[in-house]
Amino acid sequence: MKAIKENIISDLIERLNASPFMVVVDYSALTVDQFETLRNKLMDCGSGVHVTKNSFAKRASAAADYPQEIADFLAGQTALVTGEQDLCATAKALKDFRKETEKLEMRAGVLDGNFLNSEELNALAALPPMDVLRAQLLGTLQSPAGTLVRLLNEPASGLARVLKLKGEQG
């Protein structure tokens, strides 16, 4: 029995170390069908939800060097959400699912070893997707370059227009 517990904990530690984030959620009011819907929504954004005993989660989070505060939120019916991609997309999926069902609660989380409370998770959920943020950044970076090119090109364009008008007149 002890070997099985150690195996479960080592698997959980491996999962936590492979993910840049973890979110602790309370799923106590969900039905089996709703929980399956949640799994599918999280799978779409590259994340997964895992139910485990709180004592196993505490041992695994301590072994993964997570902040001590996370242990305070590992009580009751909790599930751990981990993923390999974007925390913002995962938090948004969790927040949208809560709006639909009014039964899921994001308690706390960890991002790159830093503790996040529920307000911070909700703030991350409000951010646009990573692709949109990248496009906005690229647009901001390209704007000064485009302005510079237009300014450098303007004297030559003006000269060409003057020469064309002069050619048409004479």
C-alpha cells in the first residue's frame, strides 16, 4: 500500500514539475457530467484537471518547491489544474465555466514558483489570449519603424512630385 501511495505522489510531483503553473480549484458542487465538461474545456486549452488526496497534494507541492501558502488551500474537495501552455487561457476557461455553472471556485495557484490568490487568477483570466498579446506587442514595435520609413521616404516623394509637375508644365 505504501508503494502505491509513493507512486501516486511521485507521479504528481512529476506533473507539477512539468507544468509552469498549478491552480487549486474546489469542485465540490459539480456533477460527474459537469466535471467531464470541465475536463474537455481544459483539454482544449492544453491543461488538465487532477483529483487527488489533499495529503498527497501537500507532499507533492512541498517536493516541487511550491510556496508554503498553497498548502492552506488544499482542504476539502480540491482538484489541481496543470498544463504545459498558457495560464491565462486556463484561468479564462475556469472563469467561464464558473459563469456557466456557478459551482467552481478557483482558490489559489502557483505560476513559475510564485503564489497567486484568487483575485490574481481572475485578473489573469481577464487578459486576452497570448496570440493577441503578441500581435499587440508586434504592432507597437512596428509602429515607430513604419513612421520612420515614411519620414525618410517623404523628401524623395516630394521631389518626384515636383519633377513630374515640372515635366507636365514644360
